[in-house]
Amino acid sequence: MKKYKWGILAPGKMSAKFTKALKTLDNAELHAVGSRNIERAALFARDYGFRNYYGSYEELVADPELEIVYIASPHSHHYEHTMLCLKNGKHVICEKAFAMNAAEVTEMIDEARKRNLFLMEALWPPFQPFYQKAKEILSSGILGKINHLHGYFSFIPAFDPEDRKFNLSLGGGSLLDIGIYPVIDALTFLGVPSGIKASAVFGQSGSEESLCVIFSYSGNRMASVYSSFRTSAGIGSEIYCEKGNLTVSRGRDMNQSVILSLHDREKEEFIFRPPAMGYHWEAAEVMKCLDEGRTESSIVPLSFSLDLITTLDRIRDSAGIEFSRSG
């Protein structure tokens, strides 16, 4: 079994979760951490067992032994950091949202393909057992055609104008942070919408804090997407079909469930509690693809990431969401 040397660009909460998942994989080596703060990099390396640490991202990607980089910086810096890694010959898995707009994602994809390097957006749902179960049920035809999907993700965080959730220069707002998940559900189960209408509520920092979106499709099908930092609706999607409904949900603790409700039967519930919060499957997919000589995942293909960011751009345009840029 080939072992791959992993690096973390921007240590933080998500990087900690991802690293714990990496530690469960026999073919993943914790090689290096890069931060703009050398003390932070050293602390993360010590706490999680990385061999090396660097006080800049440039030093991290210059490490000749490093093979794969996990990027967990704010949305606003994903393009810059992904391009930095790719131009230094590193394979990349980058957190969602992949970048700030479709133009940036297109350049990232072009760069990876030009250099024959692996690139994948770190989308959590497609790898999870509850998602695979939902797709299996819907593909079986037992529920008939999907007529409507209602996806939602909302919680109430403490307000801090400098926090990435509220800071416009960091891509703040509910859309890129949590609204992306119900959008992923709509694209996965219904495809790219033909029409989009969106409305947003803006908060003190100027960032969008609540968002409602209507997707329209052929065949009189629709989807509604809701995300908010003003309410506590939880996380999930209700899929309403001809012969019944499917509820797909997970808690903040990552417990997963699928509830099948056919019109003529009692409900069936499927519960899943994956190890390592399910992040290890993303890392395993990167290494599996590289083992097989592939630079793109079939589970999260780059075409899906491009459809996703293009849809997010359309939502922003409809809702009047604009981001500022930090120097």
C-alpha cells in the first residue's frame, strides 16, 4: 500500500476534524502544517502529530516531500491557495465553497488539468451512508417522480462582524457557509434548475443572514432552499414524491437518518453513525483516485463543483448578494 504525505493549509476547527479522520487511514501520513502564524502551526503539529510545520503557506507548498494538501482557509482565499498548491505540484482537496465564483473555479480546474494534478472540492454529503441510502431509495422508483424538494440549514451563531460567517471580505453570509448544503441536495436529486428566484435578509455587517430560494425545473417540479443565521431549523431535506416522501437529515453531531414514508405503508427509518464524522471517506477517495492514476473523483466530479458554484452565482445575482474584497 502506497502511503501519501498530507499537509494542512490553514489549521483550525475544520482542519482538526479532517486530521482526526486522516489518522484513521493507514495510507495517510501526517506530514506538514502551514499557517501564517508559526506558533499556531507548531501547536497544531504538536497536538495532532505532524512531522513538520511552517509559518507561511509558501514554505508549506515548497516542501518537496509533501504530496496532498487539504485547504481550510476562508472561502475568499480558496482560489489563491488552491492555485498556490497546484503551481507547486501538489494535489488538492479544498473545502467548500470551492471558490467565490465560477470564474475562479474554472481557472482552478484548468490549472489542475494542465498540470495533471488531482483536485476535488471537499463536499461532505456525497460520501455519507445516509446520502447513498437516499439515492438508492429514489433510484429504485418506489417513490415515483420527485415533485418538490425542500432543503434547509439554519442555526443561530454569536454575532461577530470579523467572523467569517458575517465578514463580507471573507465571503460571509449563510449561502456559502451553510446554504450550500441544501443547494447540493437540489442539484444531486433534481439537477441544475432552469429558473432561480431568491430573496435575502441582510444583517449589521452587510452580509446576508437569511436566504430563501426557489428553483424551477421542467415537468412542474420545484425545489425550495432555506439557510439562516437567524433561526434554528436544523439540517435536512424533505423530498416530496408521487407515492410518498423521503426525509434526509443529520444533526450537528453528524448523526444521520433517512425516513421513508410511502402513502400506503408505515414509516421506515434508517439511522447511521459513521466513524470520524464521515470525513475519512473524502480523504480515502483522494488516495484511491491517485492509486488508480485518476486526477478527478467520480463521487464529486469537477463538473458537479462547477455546476454548484454556477448555481450559487445565480442565487447571489437574484438575491442581490455582493462580497467585498480584503486587500
